[in-house]
Amino acid sequence: MSVKAFELVPAVERDLLMGDKARINIECIECCGKHLYLGTNDCFIHHFLLDEVTSSKGKLSYSAQKLLHKYLGLKKPVAELRAASALERLIVLCDGIVFLVDMVTLETVPSAAGGGAKIRGVTAFCINENPVNGDPFCVEMGVLSSKRRTVQIYMVYEDRVQLVKEVSTPEQPCAVSLDGYFLCLALATQYMILNYNTGASQDLFPYNSEDRRPIVKRIGREEFLLAAPGGLGMFANAEGVSQRAPVNWSESVIGAAVCFPYVVALDESFITIHSMLDQQLKQTLSFRDGHILQDFEGKVILASTKAVYVLVPLPLEKQIQDLLASHRVEEALILTEGAQRNIPKDKFQILHKRILQQAGFIQFGQLQFLEAKEHFRKGQLDVRELISLYPLLLPASSSFTRCHPPLHEFADLNHLAQGDQEKVLRCKRFLISYLGEVRSTEVANGCREDVDTALLKLYAEQDHDSLLDLLASENACLLADSVPWLEKYHKYFALGLLYHYNGQDSAALQVWIRVVDGELQDSTRSDLYEYIVDFLCSCANLDLIWKYADWALQKDPTNGVHIFTKRPGSKDQPELNSDDVITYLEKHNQALLLYLEHLVLERRIQKEKFHTHLAVLYLERVLSLISESPKDEEKLTRARERLQALLRESNLYRVQYLLGKTESCEQLLLERATLHGKLEEHDKALHILVHKLRDFPSAEAFCTWASSSRDSAYRQQLFHLLLGVYLDGNQTAAGGGNGDLEMAAVDLLNRHGEVFDAVRVLRMLPEGWSLQLLRPFLGRAVSASMHACRTSQIALGLSHSENLQLLHDRLKERKKPIFVSEKKGCHLCHNTFSEPDVVCLPGGVPVHTHCVAQRVRDSPTKRQLTNSSNHT
Amino acid sequence: MPEMSKMKKPDVKVVLLGDMNVGKTSLLHRYTERKFKDTISTVGGAFYLKQWGPYNISIWDTAGREQFHGLGSMYCRGAAAVILTYDVTNWQSLAELEERFLSLTDTANHDCIYAVVGNKADLTDPKAQLSRDSDVAPEDRTECEEDRTEPEVLSACPTPPASPASLSGVMLHKQVAPEDAAAFYGRILRYKGLDEKSSLPAEKMCFETSAKTGYNVDALFEALFDLVLPSILRKRNENQESPTVDLEECRGTSSKRSRTSCC
């Protein structure tokens, strides 16, 4: 529980006051500045000068110097003393009489001529510390008298007292306090608030004044502290409302005062100190024979029957630090925040931040990370304070030094964790999450390098996934500090990323290459080789590509060539010159092939050079496979298929050149046929296919291919050529021939009958062939011919009807008849008509039939236009 | 004496009243701290400042003990809402509300609203054993159950704060039916001289809650806060029209003005 909020310091020792007179007791005290007045039971007033002495160690003590004492001559105890310093008077209550004495001489002030300076029959009085009356040279006083149920308001002047108001109360009042117009009264059975100006009253709560001595203590503007049943200290304002929760005293409290933020109360043997902020008991001081507790201008003074003490509050900051030292974070913060109004704003903010930071570190030390984080955030902690706890995390170049005085007691993380590795680990995890959160906020302003570098180190050390994210995005990691750290934890891939981020792509590549080559161990990426290829692929620096592509191609030409083939064609990237690439790839055969394939087949670049080069490479590959032994037939087939496909589909390569290269090889007849086909040397091609290869399907396919983009006449010619080759071959091989050419010819006709001119074919065919053999061909030929005939008949009929229709329409359009008579002349020969048969020219002009015939003969192209019709 | 540090000035006051051991402090705890924990008998009173949107609502938790009874009317002074709390397993706790506590509310605002709340519903009502507040974690609840069983075994108190019934699954006899609470609410209105038709209906103002499971607790407080909003707004309006010049405010505006007019 205990906070050390106050210290009890002796002010007036027993010896100084009464020497060895055992019967003398202190009855009341008053303190006004340095002047301390004591009233005793033997009717004396003692006047002391109280000096504060601060020792070299900062410890406060008091030295009291006795100035005067004075016997008042009433033989009764001095019950109450109050100073009216502006008047230089002490108001004294003794033997039920209130009167004035001089503050310096302690002489009783004689009554002035105009009025008395004494009030009789008084049980208690109080001074209004917040008077409504503005006169500085009078003091307002509330007086309770022993006989009447009233409260009287007096004005006290230098030499007289004047009754200004008297208000009656429902019961006999026994304690009073005054603020503005408000009287706070303890009656016999209850407390109440009474406005002496309006007479309005407000009951507060019941209380039995016979059981316990009531306490009515003004603690601030229109707010009072009252002793309530059950040992409570209740707060009430002038409206009769409690705005603070009560504090829980003992049952026998004698006196109470507020010394913000504490409520100090005195009972027979203890001083108890409660916080008004959380109502908790904060400190208990043992104090025997306690008698009086009063506060004077913020100074709390206590008296036993024999001696006087001052309750000195410790500086707020010290209290807070004490609380923090005992790890009572919440209380420290409540106290700090509660003190806001008592401290200048700028000073408070600094204090508050610091307390929050310290609180955060305490909770951090207790591994209460959530709370710690919140306090760090609110306290705007320089995040480097936290980082600096972790050995080696701050970059060597960091200018940071820990704040002084230190915010926490830890030397470093090891000190904090006391060798508990689990703790260390949790702290590290916390820092990871904390830095991750703050690095993009203003908390990291001005120390971004420190934050990011620390984070990088933690990520590397903890094998954290986010290491790569950190390096791949915007960051401020310091190269010099991070490199050795990443090397230490074998994070070479990350190291490369760091180099890359810092514009050192070459260094990055070197590290990665060493990892791929097995010189360095880092399993971050199993596909690091592909990553490098991708990296080079999108690399803007061409020199780097030329430098490192070689390594990549040697490692894996198929993937390595992606550097060149998969290069994204964006604007900000310099283009690679294809010729340069080809030259570069000269020694990487396979890669070169892939690159050319990329150019020719994918990008469809129409350049003779590439096409020829690719064809030659294909050819060379085929040749080399052929020369191998044993032959890998499967590979060879695939290689030839590619070659053939290129030869067939490309029109750009140098055919003659390739033909020359294939000439030497007897196995590449198909390819040669294709090449001949390209040169339109179809007879040669077919010769090869039919006679050398005897590959009739290929011969047919050749015809189809070679005529694929030509008209049907060309196609027909080719097929006829093939048929001719078949039939000629059959004749020359007659006798020895096994008839397969003949069969090929028959198949050709039967399969592709529609291409042939049937009449020509029939003329070419040998006489001896049976009709049955050619039946499909002939059948199709006849039906095709029939079909053509009928189709044209239909077309004719349709045209005819269309013509009639148009004619009909035209007549309808013109409507008027054409008149022909013997008097009319023909427009062509200008002779008259002698017979009704005429021809009508467009425009309805009748002419002689023979004249039109004559004209048509002269201009044959117009034959179509004229139509004859008869009109009579 | 220096000016007392003022806490955030509450806009409106809500007071929890009721006999001891009905669970006033537990209700407030459940609402403010989202958990059910052991409480000790409240001494005097305590209060909690709840931030409700832009408003500050002070909730006063009063002591149910007879000893502190006299303080009740002071706590109720100027209250905008009073929560009259009883224990559903204890008929006497409802009767006490009428006999002792209702008169304390005389000092409350004229437009004060009254809620009648039967706490410990989890002891009699299976549905109240499941929390309606989504944020109550299951493990939290089991913890609570342990917490709660331990005091009453030893307690000789006539109104135990809880009973072991909830653990064994045996329901306690419900001594106060919702109709009884509603009837009491009707009598409150009559006591206040309010017309039943123009006042808030009983079904809206009578609640059965369980501070232990959190059943209906948020619903209770939030319904009340919504209902006191007009009261807050009126109070704010009155303050605006107050003839008192707020120096703080003036200083604030004048400094602002000077800043804008500068250069």
C-alpha cells in the first residue's frame, strides 16, 4: 500500500513550549506565514517564528523561535485562534467569548467607541475564506452561540465586530464552515447547507453528533469534507451533491484536511492519508496523542497535547518515482494525471510523458507487453530507448544516448531476463511486433535507420518471415551494419536483397551466385537460380546481364536463356540487341537455339538471318544426331520434326544454302523434298518422295502443302504432276515393279478425286485398269460433273427468272406503251417501220431488229445489255 | 487553497440503489471491466465515469448496508436515472427497495427515470446462464463460477451473494417474478405521482440480469444511457445559457482570434 506522500517534521518541541510543566496542553493553533500561535489550556497564547531549514541533503526541518507569550487572564483554555493578518489581529475564542488581540503584542484590543469588540456565548466560529464581501480590511466570521439555534454572521474590523446577519437553524448547530454565502453546518442529527443570503437550505445526510465529533471542513470553492457515519469522509458541494466518492476513515477521526491530491485525517493514534483520485489509503503515520490537525495556506500542521509538527508533502515527482520504484504503475499514473492542474502545462506534459515511459518500461520488465506498448505510445517514447535495451541492435553509427536520468533500471535485456532465455525471446518478439508497428508512423521520425536496422537484425536472428518483406519494400536499413549481421545468420538471400535495395546489384548477384554454387549456405529460396535468372531478366543494367548471363547459361542453358527471352519489353528498360545476344550466345549452343526459336517462332521476327540461322542449327542438330551411334531414334525424330516444320512454314531462310547442306546426307530426303518444294521444283521434290523415299502419304501431303496458299488450278496441276510421276514410274518399272506405284496412283485418285480434271485423268490412265479399281474416283467424278451441271442449270434458271422479274418491274415502272407505226422512223437507220417486230432501246425507243443486231455486232461487249421484246 | 483538480465534469448521474448483497457493485464491474470478480461490501460509495459517445456519465455505486443508508439521498441528488436493484432469489430484497430505498430518490431530478433490476438471474433461469454479451469468453465464465461458489459456502448471510446451485445445475427457487417487479414499477410511478400512460412502460424499464454471466447487463446500461440522453442535452443547453462567463472559454477563443488575425 504505502506511498510516502508526507513526512512528519517536528516544529515546536515540548521543551520549548512548556519546559517541565506537565499540566500544560496545547488547545489550538494558528499559523500565518512564519508566525505560529498556540493557545494552551492555561489561557496563554504563545507566539513563535517558524523557519524552514533545508539541509544540504535536501531534508527539510523547522526551527522555532519563541517570540512572546501572553496570559489572557481568563483562567480557561484558549479554545480557538484565528489570524486576520490584514487587520493584524488574532480572533480568540476563550471561555465562550470571542475577542481580538494584536498579532504582534498579543495585547487585547479595547473596544472601539462605536461598538463592541467582543461576542459572548460563543461555542464555535469560523472564518470565511471566500467571502462575497470584497472589503480586504474586514473579515467575515460565522459564529455559533450556545443558547440559540442560530448562526450569526459578523464582520470583524480592526477594533470592532459587527453583526450583519443572523439565520436560524432547525436544530442546535455544533460545527460550522463558511464559503461564499454557504454555511455548512453540523446540527445535532444531520449535516446541512444553508445559504445565509437567501435562507435556502439543503439537508445533506443524517449524523449523530453525540456519537462522534462532527467534522465540517471547507476544502475548496463551495466544497466541504464531512465526517459521515461508518467512518466515512464524505464530500459535498454547496448544492448538496457529492462529486467525489467518499474515503474510508476510521470511526474516530478528530481532524481532517485536504492537501491535494490527498485527504489527511487524524485519529487517536494515526495519521491516515487517502488519495482523492482513487479513494485508496496511501500512507499511515503513527502519531500518538494526536489532538489537532489543521491546514494553513496549504501547510498541514498537527499538534499533540505537547508538541507541534508539520506534515510536509514530498514533492509530487518524488512520490511518483517512489510509486514507480515499487512498480505501482497505475497509482503513479493516476497521481500524475490527478496533479495536472497543479503543475504548469508544459512542465506537466514533460512529466507525464516521462512517467508514461517509465511505466511502460516497468510493465515491459514484467513482460506485460500490451500495457507497456500503450504507455510507450502515449508517452511518445523515443523508440531507441527500447531498442538500446537489446545489445547490438542499434547501429554503430547511431548517435543515440539513453536519456538521463534513466527511464528504467535495466542495463540491458540480459540483465532484465536474468538469464531466462524464454524471457529474452518474448522480449525480442515484442520488439519485433512493436517496431513493425511504429516504423511507418511518426514515432520513427528521425530514427528510421535505427529502427529499420534493428528490425532487420531481429528478423535475421529470429528467422522471421518478414525479413524479406522488409528488404523488398521501402526501408532505411543501414548497409554497413546489416551486412555482417545477415552474414552471421546466413541470410544471404536477404543480403542480396539489401544490396539490391542499395543499388549494388552486382554485389547482390555475387552473393546469390555463391549460394547457388554451394559456397554459401542459405536455404531461404530453393529456386534461387531461377530467381537470379528473373532478376537478370528484368535488370536494367545491360553490363550486369552480359557479366552474369554466362554463369547462368553454363548452369542451365534452358532456363538461363530466359534472361534474354523473357525480358519484359517495358519502356524504362533498355532493349537488348538481338544480334548482340546471338553473338554472345555463340558458345552456348543450346541457349542460342532457344533464343532463335524465341525470335523466330514466338516473336515471329521476319528476318532472313534468324530464320536461316535457326534452320541451320536445327539441321546441324539433326546431322549430329544422325552421326551418333547408337542413334537415339526418338530424339532424332523430334529434331527432324522441328526442322521440317521450320522448313515448311518459314519463307525467309536461304533455301539454296540449306539445300546445299542437306545434299550430303542421304537420310534427309524429306527435308530436301520440302526445300525443292520451296523452290517450286515440284518434280524434283515428288521424284524424291516417290522414287527415293517411296513415301506416298508424304508425297500427297507435299502436294497439299505446296498448294495450300495457291488457287485450285495450281493445286490441280500439282496433283496431276504427282499422278504423272506415279504412272510414269509404273511404266518404267513395268515387269519388275510390284505395282505399288499403281496402287498409289489409284489411292491418290480415289482419295483426292475432286482435285483432278477427270477427263485428263481418263486419258492418262493405262487401258488395262479395271473400272472396279477406279470406281470411287469415277463415281465421284461423275457425280461431281452431274452436280456441276445441275448446279449451273439451277443458276441459269434462277438468273432467268430474276431477269424476267426485273423486266416486269421495269415495264410497270414505265407503264406507257411504245407506239410503232409506219410513220415513225427507227432511231438507228431513220427508215420507217414496215413490220410490228421492233426492238426497244433503253428509254423506250423502238428500233429495227436488224439495226440492233447490226449494232451488237459492232460492239460485242454490250451484248448483254440489249433485250429484245415485241410490242404490237 | 489551490483550485482543486477537476476531473472530467460528468454530464449526468446514474445511481445504483438496492439492499446489500444484491450485486450492485458486481453489475457495475461486469459492465465496466467485462468480468465478474469477488467484491467486498461497498463502503460508503464509489463511482465510475463512463464515456458514452461525447458524454460523460457518472455511475454511482452505493453501499447497501443500513449503516450508510443516510447517504443515499445525497447520492441521488440530481440523478437522471436510478437503478433499483434486487435479488431474484430473495423476495425481501424487492420489499426493501420499496420500504427503504424508494424514498431516497426524492432528491433525484424530476424527470429521473427508474429501472427495476433483478440480478442473479443465472441462479433461477437457464437462459441467463448463457451470456448475451459476445465478449464473455467461456474460460472467463468458468473462472467466475469458481469465484462465486467459494464465499457462500461459509456465508451465514440470509441473502447469499450466490448459491452453489449454479454449479450443480439445480435451479434455485425464483422468489421474485417479473410481474412482481413490474407491479413495483407501477407503484414507483404512483409514488412519484406520474401518469402511467405518459411514463416509460414497465416492460421497458424492468430487467433481469446476471452480473455473473453478463446476461442483460450491457442491455440494461445502454438502454438507460439512451434514455438519459435528452436529460444530458437539456443540461448542456442550460449551461450554455448560463449568465456566468467562463474565463477559460473566453481565453481560449480570444487567443484563437488573435492567432488568426495575426499576420
